[in-house]
Amino acid sequence: MLTSVIKTFFARSDFFGLVFGLRAPESGPIRLTQRRVYVLPTGYGLAFALALLLMLIGSINYSLGLGYVLTFALAGMGLVSMLHTYRNLANLTVRAGRADPVFAGGTATFDLVLENPSGFDRFTLFARHGTFSVDVDVPAERSEVARVAVPAPKRGWLAVGRVTLETRFPVGLFRCWSYVLPEMGVAVYPRPDDSELPPAKARPDSGEVTSTGGGVDDFAGLRPYQPGDSPRHIAWKAAEREGLLLTKHFAGRGAAELWLEWSDLPNALDLEARLSRLARWVLLADEAGFAYGLRIPGAEIEPGFGDAHRDACLTRLALFDATPPRHAAPSRA
Amino acid sequence: MPRLPAPSLYLLFLGMTLAAAPHLPRLPWWIALLVVGLLGWRAWVVQRSISLPRRWLILGLAFTTLAMVYLHYKTVFGRDAGVALLVIFLALKLLEMRTLRDVTVVVLLAYFLALTNFFYSQTILTGALMTLTLVVLTTALVGFNAPRRRVRDNLKTAGVLLGQGLPVMLVLFLLFPRVQGPLWGMPQDAYAGMTGLSDTMTPGNISSLSQSDAIAFRARFDGEPPARGRLYWRGPVFWEFDGRTWRAGRGPSSQFYRFEPEGVPVQYEMTVEPHNRQWLFALDLAGQVPQGAYGTSDYQLLSRQPVRSRVRYPMHSFLDYRATAGATPAELDYARELPPGVNPRARELALRWRRDAKAEDDVMLRALDYFRTAGLRYTLNPPLLGADSVDEMLFVTKSGFCEHFSSAFVFLMRAAGVPARVVTGYQGGELNPVDQFVVVRQSDAHAWAEVWLPSRGWVRVDPTAAVVPMRVESGLAAAVPDTEPVPLLVRVDVTWLRQLRFSWEALANRWNQWVLGYNPERQRDFLHRLGMPSPDWQKMATTLFWAVGGIVTLIALFVLRRRLSKDPVQRIWLAFCAKLARAGTERRPSEGPAAFAERAGRAHPARAGVVQAVARLYADLRYGPQRDPEGVARLARMVREFRP
């Protein structure tokens, strides 16, 4: 009950924005300066303090000179460990790294590049996001990638959001942490349904019939490789022979193109179902090696093939009608 | 759940073993067996990556051992039972620890277990062993917080943490307001096993004490210590005899401590080891009463609290005196009382002396003569005596120890109508040439007699000295036959061994005085010397706060200082960037060398060429495949000569 109230409060009141001054995503490398690094004892630290108190009382009661020595040595160690915990996080630099798009229902991964500009190694730095947590060590003057996994339940644009960087090194008595809000996001593609490609359909402008059935068309010849060609269609044996990359060229594809159209979708489908269907078609068309185009309200992508083309189509589907982020560059980050 | 790092687990086992090891000989044998077994089991689990035993098994073991501890100690509270339970539960917890939280809790408990060793021993050796334990446990703790690191690095970190914590420890140790314990009633068994004089004297109890070379107290004299034969350290005084055992009886009649001093007093400082009784020792007769103590009419110094921790007090004594207190008619009558019927032959002998003698001192001298000439033998192992103990000792076995002789002497005096009492304490002592402390051991325990002579007051008579003058002149070892079991080092002939022991004991004494004996008084002295004449609680707390704050700030400046890069090329580059920053062109974190040089070149057009060259050379050296030492030197020169 209480926890849910507290959670609601945090969710509604932009607590972090108010207290920690985090509202807008930060672009570029984020340096964890002293102002944004916080230190507090952990629960274990409090237990440690309690144990020291008991040890102190025992030493007083039994007049144990060495008891004082041990108790105070541990107290000194604990105090000093706070400085080392702080040092382990402060002045670290966080940069947005690679982020891979994902289908709705999957898990997006964001690479945070942690750069250690200092002359000492840093250990066990945690990057936390929701319930996810990963820890890395960053040697002196090196950088290391912390791969943060974020669940992507919904189609659209997924910003990484607030990531907590934290450490308890060296002895776990203190927790030092900082919040970062890197300007980083990925397109979450619609989750494909399990439909088939639409039936063959005559295009008025080409006069030919595009085929969709099995047997993937007839092999028509080889042409030089162009960036974007699917590796599946590269003629590896020929490439070996000829000394250059060649792409298999299929009949019925160069001549006629498959258009995946919004208007072909059954009217019964709602928006998300339509996008899911289209995403499925894109995948199937890509799989089959067709040249395909996408036509949806407000967007048209000329027919093409290859991974880059496929991703462009899926991204367009992902961002359909979604509030585009301010800086959204709907490409692979 | 990530796997716990095995090296750190082994270190934790080692740390626990070190913390528990000194306890094991004190604990019932089955606990040692259980601990070794559980440790082995857990190590096996780590080695073979098998699963931990089920929880009910651990719970069952816990209840079983709890019951066994109760059966052994008849309690589960108190010092010994508490330690036994801590050791067992820590070992059981090993088989129940699965998460990082579990292991860190075990580390905490192991720190606690290390402390409990100090209940039993606070010697330098124990201190060293626990320091090692502290380092091992802290290394393990660091390891659990950095599972990918090597043990050697973790050890280094633990060393750094403890080392940098040392100044804090020192400040807390010196300035934390000390309170004299105990804060509450101590467990019954807290002071078991302290050796020292007893509050009764039965034939045999001093001779068994003589087997111990434990230190009873130390004295540091201003100047030369008096001759050994004059070192009579007064302890409990006994008035009442039941035929076998001497007791304080009704005890001293008052706190009327008075005598007439003669001559110049000897000044010295006493450091008495805890013995859990009230006696404070001083040379006959003490010229002052220590703080927190009182004197009695039979010249005992009694502390108001039992001596449960080492006490130190300044003292001066008059070796020559006329002791006239404790001599009211009632007291003198009490000092003539004897149990009826026992020792008829001794009584007869005493009455004969009484008839022949003119005065009390004549009786005393005849008795002393008798002890000198009767052929008595001084031995640590006197034969057992029956109901008429004095008769048997004097006429049948003819051998005894100081308690037999003093007992017999006082009996004879009382039988002759001369008031007399038994005084116990220590006689002699050994000067440690290393630190000039006179060390008095339990083996110096002694018993003598005091006789009331109307002309001179209470006079000390040592019948043992009459039997074996060597005892008083040279000590126990010289006085008893070579075959008798005195502590090895009391014998004089092993010179180098004695020298070693002198050095070690001097060190141990300094340790006692400064580490263990740093009590409220010492702290007041220390603060006084620091310029705080009358430190009260608040002043001390404030001082402590600022001192710890200051020290931690200094350590923080040291820990958080900017480290120069390990890479010389990087260092030179940063110096270059700093120069440009001072000139108003600061490198942005996102800027690489080329982009920065381009921008800086635009800002300082006159220097654009140099800036570009430095940036290119830096990029080559830092990121190029091979580093040319000449290039590094050139870069250094370029940056040094660079003026934006």
C-alpha cells in the first residue's frame, strides 16, 4: 500500500527532475561531475556501523585496549572506503554507443560507453535500468561498454530513459550513484503477425504479374554487388571464381516489384494490427528476396531490397503515427 | 544469482579460521571438530561446485549444538558460552550462504569473532594474529565486491584502505572519550582464570601459585630500587585460624591507616595486573593511598572495586616505620586467639618459651632460633598434613613452604600469648635491565608474620628467611633444591634466554602501558599535555569531531587528487590542452585531436601550423601501431616551447 503510494508519487511528480535536475536527455558525452554524484551508506554499511557500536560497547565494558584498536581500525577503514567508492564513480564519462532496433515485445539493448579518464582502474560499475543491472570494470584511461537491456513492449520510439550508474566498490559499505539520461533511443518495430504475403497482383503500370508463390523465381543471372544486397543472394562460388562480389539476380523481380500497401489490408484490422501485418510482409518479402516497396498513409518507400531497405521500411512502420522524438534520427544508432 | 568468487570464499574461510583458532583450545573438543568439519564441507562445495545442504539440516544442527553448548556450560549466556555459540553459528552460516549479502554478513560476524579473542588475551602476539585476520577478511570483502579482480589486487586495496584508515584509528584511539568499564554487570565467568593471591591461606595454595611465572605487577622506581631483601610487597592480612586455614576473620577493625614513618620514602609507580580482588600492593609500608582505594588499620590497601583491569598508581613507601595502628585491646586479644585442642606439642613448646623468656621480643627471638636450627627443609612439594598441621610440620615432616612456616610461627607466637598475624604478598622482584621496571611474578608470592611488641608496635618477622636466607636474598630458585619444578626461566643459568625474555617483556610492558593501559587517566594526562587542562565530555567530543574531520579531509585530498596519466604521450597532450585552455580554447570532451586542432587553429591563426602538427604527432604516437621514442621527445619539446 505505502510502497504503491510512494511509487505513484515518484511517477507523477517528476521527482527525479525536481531533485536531481534531470529533465531533458543530454546529448554528447556526459561527465559525472561532483555535482551529480551522490553517496550514502548502504544497508550493509548501517549494519557495519551497528556492529562497530556493539564492539565499542564490548570494549568499554571489558576494558579491552585491543578491542578499541580493532573497532577504530574498522571505523577508519569504513570512512576511507567512502572516499574510494566516490572516486570509483566520480569523473567517469558516459557516451551513447550502439543501440539495436527491436521488435515490440522484445528487449532493446543500449550500449553505454563508460570512459575512464583517470589514471586508476575502476571496478564493478553497475548500470541499472528498472530491474535490469549489469556491471563492468573500466581500466585506467580505457573505456568499456555496459550493455543495458530495456524491455520494448510497444511499437514506436523507445528512448533509453534514466539509467542509474552506481558502485559499491571496494567494500560495499557505501553506495555512490548518479543518474544519466543519455539522448539515445531505438525504433521498436511492430511485432509481425503470422500472415502470408498478399496474393499476386497485377500492377497497372508494369503490366506484368508479380508472383509470390514458392520456388522463388528463376535465376536470371549475376550482377555486381551493390551495398544493401542481402548476403543470402551473393553468389559466393562465383565471387570466388571471378574475384569480385556478385549478386544473384532473379527474374520476376527486377522486372516487377511487390508493393506492400496499406490499402491492401483488410478493413477489419485496427492500426496496430495493420502495422503488424505490414511488418510481417516486409520480413517475408525480404526473406524471399523480392524487391518490395511500402506505401502507407503519409509515406512511400520506393521498391528495393537488402537489409538497409528492410530496416528503413520497418522503421517507417515503427514510427507511424508515433510521436517522433525531438532529435529522432530514425536510423540505426 | 552470480556465482560467488571462489578465491574470496577461500580467503573468508582462512580469515574465519584465524579468528576462531585461538578460541578452539578453550572450547570443548567437539566444537573444534565441528568447525573443521563444516569448513571442509563448505570448501568441498566450492571445489566441486555442488549444492549446499538443505536448510532443515542446518537448522537441526544449530538446535543440536545449542543444546550441547547449554549442557556443557549450563547456560547459553556469558562470555565462554557466547563465544562457543558465535564460533558454531558462524561455521554453520558458511553452509547457508548463497548470496553476496550472506557472505558479507559472515565477514561482519568474523570481524566480531576476532574481537572476542581479546576477552582472553591481549598480548602482542594476539594483536598481530588479529591484524592478519583483519587484512585477510578485508581482502575477502573487497573480492566479493569486485569479483573479476585478482586476489593480489584485492589485497593491495585492503592494505590501502586499512593503511589510510590508520590515522583515523589513531585519532579515535587517543581522543575518543574513555569511560572506565564495566557499563553493566559482567557475566559470571568474565574473570575466571585470573591468577593471584587468595583471600584465605591453606597449606599448598601459595606453593601452587609459585609454579606460575605470570606477572603480578611491575614497579618503576625513581632511582635505584631498594635491595631485594627489603622488597616486601604487602597484600592480604590474616587474623583468624581454624587449625588449617587462615582467614581475614572479622577483618581490619577500621580504615584507621596510621603509622610513624622513619627515614626517607622510596618513590615508585605501580602497574598491577588484574586479579579480580580488591588488594592493591605496595612496599611495606605505603605512605599514601591510591585513588579509588582506602587503607585499613592492618595496613592493607583495598581498591573500592575489584581490580579487573590493569591499574596504575603512583606510590611512596617508608621502609622503616613504627606501626602502631590496629592495636586496641580487642584487636590484640583477637591476635592471640587459637582454635582449642589442636597442635598440643607446639603449644607446649610455646608455653616453655613463655615461661623462660622475660618479654615478648625474647619469645620471638627464641622462636626464630628454633626455625633456624630445627633442620627444617624448604620445598615446593611439602607432604600432606593431617589435623594437627603445625605439629606435624614442625616435628614430623620437618619440611614446608613459606605458608607452612608463617602459619606455624604465628601459631607458636599466639600460643605463647604474643599477638601475631599472617601477612601475605610478594617478596622480591626482578629488575628488567631493558626498561628498568622491577617485575614481580606470581612465583614471588610469599607469606610472613607480624608480631606485636609493646615497645616497637607491629614488627615483621619472616620465618622463611630464618630457614632459608637465600629465599629472601636471591629468590625462589636459589632457595629450593634444583630438582623442584619452578618455572624454567626463574632459574638463573640460561643467560641468553633470560636476556631475550627481558627484551620481550620490556616490549610487552610498553604495549601494556600505552596500548592496553590507555585508560581515562592516561587520556586526561595526554590531553593535559596537548593543552587541555580540564577536558570535559563536550570538549573532548568537539576535539574528536574536528580531528577526525580534519584527518578525513586530508585523506580525501590525497585519494581524490588528480592523477597524472600513466602514459607520457597523454600527459604531454593534456599539458598542451591546458595551455590552449588558458588561452581561451578549451577542448570539448567530444572533440578528438584533429577536430580540436582545427578549431584551435582557427582561434589562433598564427599558431595554426604548430597546433596541427602537435595534434597529428600526438594522434600518431597514441594511436599509431608503433611508438617512436624520438617522436615522444619531439612532441614534448614542441609542447614545451608552445606559446599560444
